[in-house]
Amino acid sequence: MSITPVPRIAVIVVAAGSGERLGAGGPKAFVGIDEHTILRHALTRVFAAPEAQVVIVAPRGREGDALTEALEAAGDRRDLVSVVTGGDTRQASVASGLAALWADVEIVLVHDAARALTPPAVFERVIATIDSGRDGALPVLPVVDTIKRVTDTEVLHAVDRDELAAAQTPQGFRRDILDAAYRGADREFTDDAALVGAAGHGVFVVAGDPRSFKITTPADLERARSLVATSPLAPVSIGLDARPANPRVGLGTDVHGFGGEGSLWLAGLEWPGEPALSGHSDGDAVAHAIVDALLAAAGLGDIGTHFGTDHPEYAGAHADVFLGRTLGLLGEAGWRVGNVSVQVQANRPRFSTRRGEAEAVLSAALGGASVSVSATTTDALGFTGRGEGVAAFAVALVIPA
């Protein structure tokens, strides 16, 4: 059996910006250029560059959306993808990405998702420069306009544009140098090249590309849309040989205490007369354990990533909503459900009379996949034995679609 080598290169894709100047009413990375988002366009070009670990830094609450975009763009490189939550500043967001890098990574590229149309050749030039022995590499474009230094009302003097250049991304660095620069940073810098330069290291310039402009304003977005309209993003073609070769197994658990409002919902069923479980949604520990097991098997994070408290649309949602969305996430990533087995640990309710009904409801929510449910008590031990709540444990098998 061959083992895929761990890449020595990593790309941190910073996608945590609010996009206020774009005026789109949401995080910039998830605004559409065409039928695809800014982030999807950026990632498609990242994955067309030399193979690398790819860490996406996403806005809080949008980690699941970022992971879905990444897996759709990654093709056969999906095992190289991870998503982390961004910070309050760009510098804090890059630091979060650095903390997620694998130990074998030697070269780090930091790329703004807002530079969504950057050609893969720019990545190649930056990597080649670091490989040549440079500490850092910065893609730039020459400044062609006449530049003036001004006050609010008058021109002071001209600025020699021969000494000026417009900085772009990806900016590349030796991993040890970038790590050390971030550890020693005592203020905010406009970009990583400035931070590394302030730490005493030289940054070499390479040729940028006009297509690597930053989408910041509505006019920038229209420019990107016009460029994409003449050269649309080709769909990613993933053949059977590019999908994971073997089935995968995941484990999921969930626990909820009694004390919620309304009826008890468990295993996709309503249980009249039983105390409700507390939770962001309906507290259905069985359904939630199944979701966690399926996401884990497919490498798609966990239930908090996609359905957490910062997703208000899932407040009060029942099993069919959770399982249906999870089924969609699996399908987008190239998986289908093989089977699921879940065990409930609780004193109440009694499952024996409704086990078949629960299995049928859960199976239907998962597109007909086989679901088996078993139930047990803990002989009065622990919080379930004391009747304080319900615990569920699920094992799921997923199969390449």
C-alpha cells in the first residue's frame, strides 16, 4: 500500500473578512461572483497550484460553509483541507491558520481569498523563490499612475513611482521565519511581508498579476464578474479513481439533559407525556449522535461546525432537518451512507414498543440507508441511571458515491 507524502508547503487562505466596504450584507468570501462564491474561485486556483496543505480561515459561524466550498474545489486533494475560525483582525486570523499547520510544513503561503482570480503561476513563482533560499517572497505589480503626496486641499509634491509597487498575495515565507515573526509581533501590520520585514528579514519581490486584484468594493466585484463571464470556472471533474478508495467509519456521541420545553423528541419521534430534553434544537441525542458519526466518517468536521448555536436556522429543528442536511453534505463531498447503528442509554422513554418506528423514520431521513437502534439502561449508575438525561452513541459507515 502506497502512502501519500505529507506536503512541505501550506497555503493559509484568509477568508474571515466582514466585507463591509463591499456592502453585500454578509462575509465577503461567500458573496457570489457567478454561481460560485469568491472563496470557491480562490480555492479552485489554490488547488491548481503545487500540492499543499490548505487551511481556510473562516468567519465565526461560517466554518461549515467554508468546508463545503473547500471540499468541492479540492477534487482528489480533499484530505489536505482544514478550516479554522478567524480572529478579530487579519493578523489574528493568520495566527489561527499557522497554529493548524502540520509539523512537516516548511514553506507557508498566506493568501487573501478576496484575490479570488490569482493565477496558479503566481503561487509557483512565490514557492520557487523560497526554494531558492529567500526568507520571503512578495508578488507585486509596478505602479503605473503618477503618484502625488497631498493634503486635504492641495498637492504637496510628486512621489517617485519607480520605488513603488502594489503588493499582492500569496505572500510566501520559510515556516520558521514566519512563526518567529508572529510570536514576536508587538503591533498590527498591514500584511505579512511587513511583519516579517519588521522582524529583520528580507522579502524578495516576484512578478504579480493584474488578475490578482483584491475584491473590496462593488466596482471590484463587477470587474471580477466581467472577467469570469469571459472565462467561467470549469466544474471540478472527480472520477472514481479520485475518490476515496475505501469505505470509512465514524463515531458520534451526544448527551442532553431533561428540562427543555414542549414535548420530548428522540430518534426522530415525538414522545407524548415524556419530559423534553434541553438543547439548541429539539435535543434529539439519537439524531445528533448519528450526524456526528456521519460527519466524522466523511472527514467533514462535527455537528457544531455545521449546526451549532451560531446557526439560528436550526433552533428547534427536528431529526429530519439535521439528517437531511447531513446527507446533502456527504453527497457534495462524494459519499453515501452505508449503514448506521446507534445505542441509546436512558431510563426513559421505553424504546421496545417503538424501535421499528424509530428505525424507519431515521432511515427515511437518510435516503433509505439502514439504521438500527438499540437501547439500554445503566443499572442506576451515572446521570442516565439517575434519570437526568439521555446519552446516545452512534457508529456510521460511509461509502464512496
